[in-house]
Amino acid sequence: MNIPSVPPMDAPPPEAPKPRGETSPLTLLHVSSIWGIGPKRAKALEAAGYTQCEQLVAEDARTILANLRGATPDASHRLSVSQVRRWQEHAHAQITGSPVNLSGATAFPVQEGYIALDAEYTPSHIWLIGARVVRPNGDLRCFWWSNPAGEAAVLKDLANFLAAHSDLPIITWNGLGADLPALRKAANRAGDLQIIAQVEARHIDLFHWAQQNLRLPIPTLSLKEVSQYYGMVGTSSLTDGFAAETIHLRYEQTGDQRLKAQLIVYNSDDINKLCATVNYLRAAASGHRYGHSEAPHDVIESVLIECEPSNRPCIPDYFERAYKRILTKFGALLHTASKAL
């Protein structure tokens, strides 16, 4: 199987995004573009006379809350002044086109070295895990591919891999809501909770931190929206997780290695975007509008470990066999070494 070129997020960062000044304010600056304002609260705000972000920042939060309660008591009885202030901070970000640190924001939690982790899965098993070890002397990128029969061996190998980098935190984007529950279920299926214990002890959910501490001039903090805001462009043709699940189902039915290659590139795209987002958000947290706080690292080694026992031998131990699976050095082109083994 020849895996196509993985998007080189190791290249210089893209040009910083421009403010939204020429874009229609009716679309982008409506109150519904604020985090925490859904359709019901947007209607309540409209009933109280607030339709645009500019109106939210022009008044005191207590006044806005009083007007909301006067106009729609049922829709606003659970609101607090602090919630309205969060709306105002996001409205300020929308109006200025710049990131805004929320009041009481905590320090950015990710230091120079870390492991970015992303998993792809179905209800039955985790079929792909990608990890990128970010380190000053060059990054290591690993992928584990498995079918249901190989999942336990992959989890054991991943646990060994993480233990070899025990000094580094493990970074995800919404891992608390996605990757960790999937890993926990997989660990229970395998009857070995070592992997989930390692991840939970060192885990930082960067989405969760951003949700509590930062607002960007975009409606949500999905990784897709954040990466688009910062001008990050990947090479995967797959647009979202649903598309990836569809391709994976076709792979299970056909065994077409080209489909596997597409899915690995998709996963690598997300990991690369997460690593770039770490740099951008670190800069935003320190008060810089755009740009990286550090130069991007090169990926000097990429490894693909496949574990599908029903149709090929499984390689369970990274440390004994990974040197035979070195796919890339000083570059971003992935190749499989399965035939050589």
C-alpha cells in the first residue's frame, strides 16, 4: 500500500487571517453568532431589543439581564450576569475580528513539548489512532491501524509508546467528549485499563480550556472552524467524521488499501491542525493577535503500525519492531513497510 503525502504542517505558518470588516454584519454579527446563544435565547434577546453584537457591548450586563427578564421571564430565569458578560466578550471578539481572553482566564496549559492525540472509531472498535510527539529536536508521528481483533494489541502498544514519553502531556481537542470515552470503552473491551489511566493522568483537553478562557471571532470552537479562521489548509478530501466513517465502512467491505490511505491522511490532517492550533492559541493567550509563539517543528520520523490479525500478522510491540516500520525520515511522505516484513 502506498500512502499519499501527508499534509506538511511543518511548513511556515499561513498568512494571518484578516478582520471581517468587509463581510456582511447581518450574517456574522447577529447575536446568534455568540457562543451560548441558541435559537431560543436569540429570540429572547430580539424580544428585548438586542439583535446585533454591537448592542450587547453597548450596555451594562446587568441592564441586559434586567431587560431580558422583563421581556421573556421564562427564557431568561436561569441566566446570570457573568453569562451575559461572557456574551459581551465574545461579541467584542466578533466586532474587532480579534481573539479575546475572557475575564479570569487561566494560563495557557500547554508547554513546548507534548503529544497530540486523535482517534477514529465506530461503536465496535477504535480503528485508527494518530499521535504526534512535539519535541525540540524534531517531531515523531505515529499511526496505529486495527480491526476489532487487533484493538487490544494496539492499545497495549500505544500504552508502551506513551510510557516512553511519560514526561509529556497528552493534548486532544474535545477529548473529554470523544476520544477518552472511546478509549475507555476499548480498554474495557480489552480488559486492561492501563491505557486509559495513562491518558487521563496526563490529559489536557485544549477545546475545554479554550471554551473557558478564550473567544475567537467565529461562532463556535470546533477544530474545523478554528483552523479555517487561522488559515490552516489540509490535503484530505474528507470533510468530517461522517465522511471518514463512510470510507472506513467501504474499506471493511473491500480491503482497498487506497481507502486506508485516505483515512490516515484525514487523521494526520486533524493532528497537524491541532498542533498548529496549540501555537496559535498560545500566542492569543499571551495577547498576540495572530501568529505562532514558536517556529513549527519538522517531522523527522513517521511510523505506521498495522494490526489486523484476520488478514495479516500483527506487530504488537512498538519498541521491538518499530525500527523496521520507519516510513519517513526528514520528510512527510508516508510509505508502508509491510511487504518488507
